[in-house]
Amino acid sequence: MLDLDDQLLQRYSRHILLNEIGIEGQTRIHNCRMLVVGAGGLGSPAAFYLASAGVGQITLVDGDNVDLTNLQRQILHTTERIGRPKAESGRTTLRAINPQVRVAALARRVAGAELDALVVAHDIVLDCSDNFATRHAVNRACVAHCRPLVSGAAIRFDGQLAVFDLRQAEAPCYACLFPEGEGEDELCAVMGVFAPLTGIIGTLQAAEALKIAAGETTSIGESMSGRLLLVDALTMQVRGVRVPRDASCAVCGGRQPG
């Protein structure tokens, strides 16, 4: 366990002033390890706020390099870093935001045993990827190891946010909502994406992850676990729907809670 020294108490004082977080909740955030899969449109604002809020360990995973077309929305990166791996560019930004946070950068795609090991080594997983294959792989690993999963998606003007707290026996998994093999990837390179929408969804992912991290022994509201939030940025309407667990789900149907 890491303790908050005087400098950290000052840095996070506006969190500590919140009764729902306080010193205990902030200490939990400070001792939390979060895995962020994807350092693009969603991962950028999510990781930005996780680092600012003092998450102790952040691991960024992304196999792509920074491209000029990314800079319209991927705020971790700068023009000078075009061509650099996104994970390494993101680490540079996060260290500048908060040098107290330990940031690891994996500039490659991960799968199989390596993905399993990463999920096991972290307390909370944020899926900020842009394709169904990755989302399902991350979901399977989170189900297998009972890790909370905060999932986001954004395309055109439509955003989605869902939390799957797989420590809970009644919680659904991502495959309960989107069964494997039934989705088609919608790439922003073809469809386009409204830049602020990625900021909205990514920031909401950070908020849910921080609530989970701080909320073990504090009262910080209700997790979105078991709910899907739909955001229409054209009309700025937000709608929430319940997502029940599918007892026949091929991924989580037979799991036991952690």
C-alpha cells in the first residue's frame, strides 16, 4: 500500500474534500492499477483523467503509431509525435500531467496468454479499443479473472458506455450484450467520428473506473454495472437501458464470482 504524503494530499485536495471520496477513497485510487486498452480517441481522455486523478499504475496498450488523422480527437498526442507509437506518446503526456503516476507503455497488440497476464496484474480494465475482436478478447479475459470492465465505443455521432463488474455473480458480460460473431466493425476511417464525442465517452469511462476504485469502502454513488448508456451527440440526448445477464451466454454463462 502507498500512503499519501503532503504533496499528494495537496494535489488531490479537491477529491479529498468530497465526502464520497475523502482520504480513504483517494488512497484507494492511488493504490489502484488500471489497464487501458487503446490509446486513441477513447483512451486519450480516459487515461488523461485517470492520471490527473492519481491512479497509481496505468498501463497503456496500443499497437498503432500516431497519424495526422488522429489529432482531431486523440488528445494524448501532438503533431510533433506523428509516427511514434501511440502507447509511448501517451506515456509521455501522462508523465507530464502527473509524474507521481507509474505509466507503462506496451506498443503492440496483445492477445492470448499475454492479455490474460495483463488483466490479472490490474484491478480494473478499460476497453477503449475500436474493434469487436479486441473487445471480445478483453471481455473473455475479464470474465476469466473476475475483473471489472469499463467499455466504451464511439462512431459518427453515437456513443456507448457500459460497465461489467464481473466480481458480481449477477453482472452481465460484454458478450451478453453483443454476442461474438454478431457485430460488424465500424471504422472511423470510413464512417467518421465527432471529435468531442470521444471525449465525452472516454471521460465517462474514467469516471466509472474511478468510482469503482474509490468505492470499495466509501459511498460514491451507483456503478453503471448492468446498464448501457447511449449518447446521441447530434441531439445531445442520453438514454440508459438495463442489460440483464444471459444465463446461456457462451462466455460467462457458467462463471462463478470472484
